[in-house]
Amino acid sequence: MGIDPEPKQRLAYHPTKMKEALMVSASHPNVIIYTTPTCPDCRMLKAWLEREGITFEERDLTSPTIMAEAKARTGVRVAPISLVGEKVFYGTFQSQKPALTVALGLSHTA
């Protein structure tokens, strides 16, 4: 299995809440997450963003090019790294979640 270094855009599929998901997605800043395939916190972060209907771009830190980009952009070499607009969040998903909730305007889910 090869590494796909190309970023991926995701919009969560909400069969009963598609309109709400699209409205939430359109109302928040650009979201980029740097992840690795084996990172449990990365999986939790992605699942949470998808449940909340947040569109995000995922970048794979196992690519040396992406790792260098993340380090230059954020100053850290950990996974996951989340960017919401110009704001940078890193550490475990649980440590990021409160600040991400506010940055994404999702204070009802904190």
C-alpha cells in the first residue's frame, strides 16, 4: 500500500442532517488536519469532525514532504495537528477538542 501524499477534502455524510451539515461546513474557517494512519487521536479527530459536519483537508504526515510542510507551518512534529484558519492546535484529540469547538463555532458540543 503506497502513501497518497495528495491532501484529501472530506465532508461528513449525514443522511438525516445533510442540510445542517452543509450549513455548518460553510460557516467555519478552512480546516486542515495533519495525521498519520496509525494515530488513534487522529482517527478520533476525523470521526468527530465528520460527525459535526465539518469539511476538512487531511494531510498525511508519513510523507516527508508533508512532514516538512507541517513543521515549517506549525513548529511541531506531532500528530494530530489541526489548523482552523490561522489557528494551530496540537496534542491529543481530547486536549484539542475544547479549543477546536470554540474555533469552529460549535460551543454546543463542548
